[in-house]
Amino acid sequence: MVRVAMVVTNACAPDPRVVRHAEWMVEAGHEVTVHAFDRSMEHPMSENHRGVRIMRYHLGKTPYGGALRTYQGIRAFQRQVTRTLLHDPPALVYCHDADTLRVGTALKQQLGVPFVFDMHDLQHTWIRFEAPHSRLRAVLAGQMKRGMLNRAKDASVVITSSGRVNQASRGFAEWLAHHGLQSHVVENRPEAPIPNRPSAQRSGWTVGYVGRVRDRKALDVLVKAVRAMQPHERPKIRVAGDGVAAAGVRRHLMELVEAGDVEAEVTGAFTQEELPDLMAEIDVMYAMYSPQRGNIMQGALPVKMFDAAAHGVPSVVNDGCLMAEVAKSEQLGCPATWGDVESVADALKSARGMEVRLDVTAEREHRRWKEAVLPLLEPLQ
């Protein structure tokens, strides 16, 4: 049995990818503690989830986003976890995303503990999102990128969430290879599809935006596309989730509802257990992202599209990227051109009524994960 410390800078309440990989570790006979940063300090500090211990750090309320307080909070979390693990070292550190790499490198440099780097996303692109033309943000993003690449070189195994599926669009694996890092692709796909999707008894149809609400621009495009349709064609907009843009999105949509421009419903954070009920409310998932953030055009495969397909719901996604290729090759939805209101409106209407099924699930990703990680664990036992 190997003692494994996973590190993630959210509350893991839950984080499906983190929990899934931790459960795979436990299934393989190992002991896993997830060290999670509960920025809102609203979840239990210790919890057992299917054999995985989740240890949450309450270090003062810390916002999400690119603010100075965010950086200070994450650095405090990194230092606290490092001190904890140096006092009682695990056999392996498992770093989820770039903002946990300092913990992994500290344990390796001081105690020789190996670490895995699981790159979910290109985190350095986030800082430029609100002001993509800012020179200061460009400099900071460059520093974050260089720091991540330098630390990742010390990882014993690198895992990432996307890779090329044909000779067209690249994924994160190709991005890493371009910077001299070889990686294993483990996509963020859910478990086997949910059978017999219930059909809600309602008139009309509904477009959903379900998940982290981080991007006001994406919701603005959706609203414009809905308003561009003929009144009898317009769907209801259903938003569910928390995130840095959630409050602004709620206010904006409620103003439009009061003005009679759209029909919409907005709710906050939800649990994984509540996800099937939310999916039963919608006919199409809106899963488009602003290219200004960078990562969607560099190969991101957001779980939103896979979660929707697992419940029989088609998605509308960005055209001209890896996500569009997967949507078309697996018949999971329709691509549309970002910012082209007519293209988005047409894609929403085309996706309505599509029959989709997620045939490639977490089962394949589990096999990929075992091929990447188990050889590292064997000599540590």
C-alpha cells in the first residue's frame, strides 16, 4: 500500500476528476488523502468519500479569479500543505493543476518524494481573460507559464486532459510536447451513460449552461442568439452553477426577464447528485467559451459536453478546435462560430432533438490512467 497525498486548490466538494482519480488509487489498494483549499470555508474540514479522505484547509475567505487576494490565498495554502506533508511525508504527491506544483517540487527537492502532475487546464491563460490586451497581464501570464513548465520537468509522470484525435486540432498533450514534456492523456469523461433519460413534461424547449459560471461573454453570446430567433422559436435559458461571473450573469438575466426579452431561470451551486435532475430540465447544453481565454483553441475538452452526452443531451460547442472535432466525430452535438449570432442560433436549433450517446466513458480513461500511474506506484510499495 502506498500513501498518496493529492493536492487541489478548490474545496473538492466534489471535484469529479480529482475524486475519480483518488477512487482509482483506492481501488488499486492505496491510501489517499486529498488536501483541498476550501476558499469559502463552508465545507467540513474532514470528510471520507468512498474510502478517500478529504482534508480541507480553512485559511480565510479567498476569491476565485486573478486578483491579488487570490494569489495570496493560494500561496498560503501551498505553504501550509507543504509544511503538513514535510512533517508526515507521503510516498507520492499527486498535483492537480499548475497551482499545486510548488508542493510537489518542495517535497521532491527536500525529501526525494516523487510527484505526478495532472494538468487539467492551461491555468496561465486565465489571468489574461478579463483584459487580453493588458501588457502587465501578458507579463504575469508568461511568468506563470515558465514557472509551470520548469516545475513540471521534475514530475515523474505528467497526465493531461486532452490530445489530438486526428491530424487537425492539437490537444494539451501536443502543447506540452512542444515545450519538451511528454504526457499521458486521460480525458475528463464521466462514468457510463445514464440510462433512460427522463423526459420532463413541459412546453417549449430549454438551453442549459450548467457548471462553473466563469465567463459573462459566453452568456452574452447565448442571449443574443436566443433573441435573434423568432419569438415562437426561442428556448428558455437555464443557468446553474457558481463561479466568478455567477452574480453578474444572474443580475443580467433577471433584468432581461423583467423586460420580457427572454425566459430564464438561474440557480447556484449544485452537487453531483443533483446533476441528473438538472440535465432532465434541458434539451441542449450550451458549451461555448471565449477564444480570448486561449485554452479552448489550444485543445481543452471541457467536461460540460461529456456530462451532457452521458445524460443524452446534445451540446453546442466552439468550431475550429479539438472540442468541435470530438463533438462531430462522436456525434455529441453541433459546432458554431464564436461571436456569430446567426451561427450559434442555427446550431442551437439543429442540436434540438439530436439523439446522442456517450460511448467512450471513464472506463477507457481508467485504463489509460493505470498505464500511466501504476508503474510508478509499484516500486513505492
